[in-house]
Amino acid sequence: MSTGSHGVVGGVRIDLNRLHETWMELVYPRQRNANDTVLGTWTPDSATGLALYRLWSALGVPVIALVYPLVLCGVVLRYQTRRIDGTATRLGLVGVILLSVLVWGGLAVLVRFEPGSIDLVSGGFTAVAVAGGVATLSAALAVTFRRVGGRGTTVALAYPFAMTAIFLPPVVAALYSTTVASVVIPASDSLSRWFLYEVLASVGVAEFFIENFDREGIAYVIIWLGISIPLGWVLGLLVTLADFVRPTE
């Protein structure tokens, strides 16, 4: 149920209670949403069992304190993603493709016939055309997987392709435009250095990537593809967590 009619404080209280009941149900039966049932919430009938029950309950408090901010983040993301999803549903797959082609095609024509209107110098038309193709394909795949699959397919495929439609076009354009490259490539290089020397180095695999891969050309596309896919998974999981804790009607 939605917590909108309970106010902010009431909504938070319901969320925390639902999270705590879920935590209890990881070990004990009949905990979540059991208060209003005929049997009620299960509790142990021995002193030792009750002590362990209360210990497990107490251990859930810090866990919930860590998880609940993620729930709130998921609620905010859910609102935004459902607005986008609603627009995509109204347009349909063909409508999304046509809209993307119209926007990117118009931009490509503008660059082709009015090159001075946009700050793209070397390969500007090709950059916009290829970036538009990547964005259109990614958006179409995102809508397709959102419509044909369930929750698992949406999280595993629809969200990553949606993030790819956002992140990858500028990087693809950078391969064809020196102006775009002057902005995108340094940012990508800084990000890849941080990932290599801070993240991969901490698990001892940085040397393998340094020796076998060069950060140039298509490598930057792979870098941002490697960002957009996990980011899509994270966003999908956060929205799923929000749906689990605070389901909508």
C-alpha cells in the first residue's frame, strides 16, 4: 500500500516497521504483515528462544539504519523513472524511435548545413549521426525489454540500456569530433585512472589492465559502457527495493 495518506512521519514509521518485519522473517516465520492475521506474529515460547529472538531484533536496527537511506533514494528514483516510463508507454516503441530519430536527425542536419551554429569542428556531422544511432538503438532496446519482460528483465536489461542511451552518445561522438573529445576524453581518462589505481589496485588486478589495455579510442566507449551497465543495475535495484518496502497501489 502507499504511505502517502499517512504523512511523512507516518510513512517513515510504516517503512521502518516493514523493514524490521522483513529482517525478522529472514530467520523466524510469520513476521511480515502478520499482526492483523488470525494467527498473529509468531514469537518463541522458551526463554532461550525469546532471548535469541530479541537479539536478532536488536541486530536488525543498525542494518535498517544503513538500508533505509537507499529505500528513500529508490523512492525518488522510482518517481522519476515512472514519469519517463509513462511517457515511453504513451509513445510506444515506434514513437520512441521516431522521436529519437527526429531529435538526433534534426541536430545532425543542423550541424551539416549550419556548422557554425554548434561548436563541433572536426567530424561534427558524423559525430552527431553516430551518437544519435547509438542513443536511438539503446532507447529502443530499453523500451523493448521493459515491455516484454518482468522485474528481472527490467532490472537486468532495460535499466542498463536506458543508461547507455544517456552516457554512450557523447563518448561515441568524441571519437569523431575533436571538440567533443577535448571535453569527454580527459574526463574519461581521469575516471579510468581513479578506477584503476583506487578500485582495481585495491584487489590486486590493476597491473593486468595496465599492461594489456590502452586508454585510447574505442577503449573509452568500453569504459563508459562498463559504467552505464552497472549503474543501470544499481538504479533498478534501488527502485525494486523501494517497491518492496513502499509498494504503490
